[in-house]
Amino acid sequence: MNNFIKNIKVRKLYLVSVLALVSLYSCVPTRTVREENKTVPELYNSETEDTTNTAVIKWKEFFTDPNLVTLIDTALANNQELNMMLQQVDMAKNEIKAKKGEYLPFVGVYAGAEVEKVGEFTRNGAVEKHLDIREEEEFPEPLTNFSAGLSASWELDIWKKLRNGKKAAVLEYLASIEGKNFMVTQLVTEIASSYYELMALDNQLEIIEQNLEIQQQALKMVKLQKEAARATLLAVRRFEAEVYKNQSNKFQIQQKIVETENLINFLVGRYPQSIKRSSNGFITKTVDTMYSGIPSQLLANRPDIRKAEYELSASKLNVNIAKANFYPSIGIKAGVGFEAFKPKFLTNTPESLAYSLVGDIVSPLINRNAIKAEYQNANDRQLQAVFEYEKTILNAFIEVQNQLSNVENLKKSYSLKEDQVQALTESIDLSLKLFRSARAEYTEVLLTQREALDSKIEIIETKRDQLLANVKLYQALGGGWN
């Protein structure tokens, strides 16, 4: 009868516990975060649907200058910032191993020794005083204890909290790889841009030196005309001032050359030295035709978009992990070994054999507000990742759009500047002839020389901008990392 009553009480207690858990977890909060919008326009500003895309070309094939290729190769091996990023990738890889180990059993080896002396007028002391280990063999005083064995603990991952943690770590690792790839595209672009800037400066320096020769010849002519009373001292001084001005500009360009060379050396990861380059023929350098493909290809080609996508996927898993904290965790602990008060008895089995097996279930009850707050934060971080992903796609599309427009407008601008340079170059000879025959003022000669110089400098800058626009478009389309 007593056993029957006890069974009823146990069943009631079990039923109450189950009902309590059901009511507790029926209050687990849920929140729906909107899905990301990855739609992009079907085309850029052009009407063509050609899927040919320059981004798929490897950077070693995109850049044909062997000196530039050598610089980029060296930078990819020596650049300090890139090497630091590689360590971040390695740490993310190690995090996968750590997360993987969390849902496997933890097994350890233990060994211990202790000594204890209890008071005789205590419960333990009184028991030991009147209890023999064996017949006529009392407990040793003080009492020693030696133990050795194996212990194991394992959290049952029934809510996939630990497995989701490992998957999130994998996604973060993949995101770090894409972050490294994006850094490679930036490094390649920066080196190529600086290299073309350096070549443009070399050509500008050459133009200034050529212009100085023309101006010095004009200065000699004005001085001779002054001696013949056909020109004034004012004309001489104005021509001298123009020579001094261009001599000053020459030193400014030389300084820019030094700074640009050192920027390249810094990116390459070495101390200042001369940059090997072939600046001859820069103005006639062919600007390759670029193929933009279609906007949807950005999702696959751009490393920063793929990085944002991986981070978004990881944030979704982190929401599941945060939600799993509301559910009870089930753990198993076990141990097996030997224990005795003297080392010589450790091998006496089964007397010295000790083992244990414990299962427990732990559920949050009081501090649920902290768990709710973390769950809400995980949802907020997921929404942040959604916005970051959409922003990255929008930024990529706009970058391509801007550079496509830039390439087209620079092409038209360069064509017009060629005509301008040709006209002003011919005007220099004409102005000098007219000045010798007293049919033109010296100011016209000065103005013509100045405008011709400016036009030659500008066409070099336009050629540089054309090359830079191609490089930036190549990067915007997602090229430069493979």
C-alpha cells in the first residue's frame, strides 16, 4: 500500500515537472528578421546583355607590363598588412577546431594524493575510531588517500547549439578568406595605380624639360631683340620668370616621383629603392577594352559581397545558438579509476576500483532576462548583417556604374585633348615666327608656350586616368584577387 502511494506521488511529481517545463518553454520568444534583398538591375546603363566579363581574367594576364607584375608578386609575398590578414584567416581556421571539440566528449586523466586528520570527537572521527579496515586493523591516522583514473564529460547537443557554433565558425573562416581576397584586390589596384602615376610623372618631367629648352631659346631670342631695340626689358623679365617657374615645377615633380616610388616600396614591403619601370611610350600606351558583363555576376565575383554573405549566414546560426540557451542542457559525467589509502592497494581489484556515472539536466529559470537580451541582440546583429549585405551589393553596382561612365568620358576627353595638343604645338612655331617678324607681341608667345605645356601635361594626366579607370573598373567588377 505504501509503495502504491509512493508511486502515485512520484508520477504526480513527474507530471508537474513536465507541465512546468512545457509552460516554461512555451514562453520562448520568437522574432522574424526579414530576408536579404539580393536583386540587382538586369543591365548597367548599356543595352547589351553580353555576359563576357573582364573580372574572370587573372591579374597576371590583365597586367602585361613585366615590371608591374614583378612588383605585385613581391607585394603579395611581403606586404605586412596582407600577412597580418593571413594570420586572421589562420585564427579563424583554429576557431573551427575549437568549436568542433566542444560537442565531442571531454576526457581527462587524473591522479591525486591527500592526507586528512579528523578530530576524534566528531562524527567521522568516532566512526573511524571504532571501525576496522580489516579484523584487528584500524584506520591509519592520519588517513591518506591516493587515486588515479579517467574522467569524462559530455554535453548532449540535442538543440544543435554546439554544432551550429561549429558551422558559424566555418562561415566566419570562409568570410575571412574572402576578406583576404578583397584586400588582395585593393593591394593590386593600389600598386598598379601608383605604378601608372609614376610613369605619368616621368613623362611630365620629360615634357617640362623639353619645354624648358624651347623657353630658353625664346629667352635668348628676346635678349637679342632687346639689344637690337626691338624688345623691352619687360619682355626679357617675363620670359625669365616663365623659365624660373618651370624650373621650380621640375623640382616639384621630382619630389612627387620620390614619394610615389617610396609608396610602392612600402606596399611591396621593402626599404626605399629605385622602381624599375618603362615610361617610354606611355602616351601611346593602348587602353584595353573592358567588358562589364551583367550586374548579377557581381554576387559571384566580388569578394566583399561573398564576405558579407558568409557573415550573414553566420549571424543566422548565431540566432539559433542564442535561442538554444532557453532550452535545458543535458550533460553526462563519468569516471573510472582506482582509489585506496595506500599506494600498494591501488592494484587490488575490485576492492580499490571506483567509478561513477552522473546525468544532469540544467535549465535556466531565474536569469532568463539576460538570455532574452542576448537573443534580441543576436536578432539585431542578423538584421545588421542583412543591411550590410545589401549595402555592399549597392556599393558594388554603383562603383561599376561610375567607372563605366568614367572610362567612356575619358576616352572622348583624350581624343579631344590630342587635337588640342597638336594645335598648340604648331602654334608655338607660328608665334615665334610672328614675333621675329614683329607681327606678334611677346605676350602671345608666352601664352602660347604656357598653354601648350599645360595641354601636354593634361593629356598625360588623361592617359594616366584612363589606365587608372580600367584598373578600378577591373577591381569593381571583382577581378584582381585570383
